Amino acid sequence: MKTLARTTLATPVSLFKSSLLFAVCLTSFGPEARAQIRGEDASPGVGLWRSDPHYPVPYRVPETEQVADTLARVGKYVDNNCPIRWIDLDTGEAIEAGNSDVLNPGLEYGLFSPISYEWGVTYAGMIRAAEVTGDPFYHDYVKQRLEAIEQIGARYLQRLPEDRPRRYLTDGLIEPHNLDQCGSMTAGIIKAHAHGIGDDLSRFFNPAIDYISNKQMRLADGTFARNRPLPNSLWLDDLYMSVPALAQMGKLTGEHKYFDDACAQIIQMNERMYLPDTGIYRHGWVEDMSPHPSFAWGRANGWTIMATAELLSELPADHPQFDTILSIYQQHIAGIAAHQGIDGFWHQLLDRPETYQETSATAMFVFSLARGINRGWIEASAYAPRAILGWNALSTQIDEEGAIHGTCVGTGIGWDAAFYAYRPVSKHAPHGYGPTILAGAEVLEMLELFGDELSFHDSAIHFGETPDW
């Protein structure tokens, strides 16, 4: 496990020297000259190229301690707002943890549910943050919640399905009926299991994996599908609701059938949903619809690139589809990077910059860019500055308490631009928290691995050796 101290890491020396030189150059001018170079009346001899840009988000390589502190602030917020409090489901009254006299125990929900597809991403993010920082808080966060869920769920496993209450806490894992209920949570639970959390979490991920592999609706070629909103619909979101769980199961068991299925989902979804003219993906596709409308919703593209990155992270390099999956990842990253806005964010509809800047998609893309740089899948010199700009933008949406603003609420599939463009945003939308924690952890590792190679040169962020002049 890597360790990363929060208070002792400093800005790389090369960055400090470059930044200091830049500051000295600027401060060498008096107040009148500085006013001139920011205005429209600067005289030719002042040095206009040294003018201060008016960036709307921080334009710098962040210090590792700044990223770690931001990550900790988000962690504290989700800790406070996703509590572990046992209740009697029949009365709603608080009970002692493990109370065996209560027939139907459950957990009281705060702002966020401790068992949902959004919180499956949060658990994965917390585990990743624990790996990168070495801070036990992140590991304990997952341990406390999943072991409470396990303790309650074990009670229901002892009863016949007809004797369980409606919508009990673990029903989506024990008796799943769709991918949203089980896919993302299963990936997070298997990761937790691999980190020694729980007594026997396989009791909860095995039924979910069985559902994903054998019971979820598919098209004739095996692509996961839904009869919503129309018969035989494909949702881009379903890649994250399936592929990471399959990848984790493949890693856990060594059985290639799980990797094979995961690869097939990526490849077959790519064949129908990828838009080669823009390098990004449409959100929805219906088998009997022609033409297929193309609305490149940001978060759906985020689910896709994160799923692809999660698969690549576990897929054996000698798997016959490894190179194909890597190529799909690289072409999607190129499309994503091309659609980054000038302020560092990505937009609600990626190819419609008039739509609002959306936080959860921005976090997903920052994570996926940084993961690719850290694993050597993409060229750092081309993509590290974009990942840093994206993180700097993302950090402006995190308030002092750790709440994340600007996240689109849950969204179905639509066939017109207005549906996406006017979806509400809320700091209570749970979709932004897991991706932001993942993004922060991955950026931290990028700074740890490559911080000495990130610097300012000619006032821009660069990766790699730059000449002295």
C-alpha cells in the first residue's frame, strides 16, 4: 500500500522555481505598469506576454497536500451525511446495533443511501483513497458501513423470500431485478472483500454476479438491455452497472468468462453507441428505432470511460481482447479531451457548450485521464495538463463543508436536447461524490509519481523536460 503524508509533501522543486521566477517577473513592474499590462493601454516596452491572465479557475499544478485536504473534506461530508444508525423498519425507531429481538432491522438513511449504485462508486473511491493516502479513515468508512449491511443482510438470508419485508436493506443484492440495484455495489463490495473487510461478503456479491451473468435482459448478441423507455433499449450507463463487477469477479476467481463478458459489453456497446465524427458516445439506443438520435450526455460518457478504465485495470495483458479494449479507451479519451471546456469543466451535453458545466462528468473524466496516465495507457505530456485543469475546475465546486455542487440529478433517456439541457443540479445528488473521491485519489497518485515532471514553462503547464532559456 502506498502512503502519502498530508502535511509533509511539498510542491516539486522544479515547479517552485518556475513559479517563483514567474512571480518575480510580474512583481518587477510597479503598480502603474501592472495596471497597464492587464488593460488595453499597455505600452510596447512593458512586456505584454507577461500579462496576468484572468483564469476563472486556478491555473497551476496543485500541491499534493491541497488535493489531500480537499479529498478529506469530501470524505468528512459523506461520513456525516451517510450515517450508520440501526432502526426498526416497522416502527422507524432507533435500536441498538445487532439487536436480535427486532424482526426487521435496517439502517436510517441520511442525505445518502448506504446501498445504491451511486454509493457503490463511493465505496470504490474510498478504497482507492485508502490505497493512495494510507489514511485509515477511508478504509474504516467502508468497513463500518459494509459490515453493518452484512450483519443486517445475514438476518434476511436466514429467511425465505416471502418472509422478508418489502424493500429491505439488502434486497437489491440478495434478490436483484436490475443492474442499477446490484452492479456498482457488487464491484465495490468485491474490492472491499479483497481488502479484508467483512466476514463473508461473498454471500452478497455471488447472487448479484449470478444475476448479472445469467438473468439480466440482453439483446440477441448478449448486450445488456432494458425494456425502458422502449423495448430493447441500450443505456450507456449500464456499462458501469456491469463491467466493473465482472472485472472484479474475474480478478477474484481467475475465471476468464467474466473478463470475456465484460469485454463483449464494451465492444458491442461501442459498435452501436460510438459517434466517430465527434469521438464520444450517444446516451441511448433502441433496437427498432431509425435513425438513432444522438445526445452525448456527459455522465453517460463518464460511466463508459470509467467502466473501460476499471476493466483495463484488471484485464490480463495477455487476454485476447486487451488491445481492443485499450484502443477503445484511447479513442474515447481523445474524444473526451477534445470536448473539455475552456474553464476545465465538461458540459451536460458534451458537444453543446451552451449547456451547463456539469460536475459529476468532470470528475469521471479527471479520474479516467489520471488513471490512464498513471498506468501508461495514454501519453502524459498530452493529457496531464488537461487532467490538472479538470481537477482544478472540479475543486471549485467543493465547498468548505465538503459538499459537491453542480451535479445533475438522476436522468433517464430522452430524444431531444431540452430534456438534458434543463435537468436540475443539486449538491444532494449522490452521483458526484464517488467520482470526485476517485478523481482526487488518482490525481494524488499522478502527483506522487510524476510531480517532478510537471512544471510551468512559458506560463503554461507542461509534463516532461522543458529547456532552460
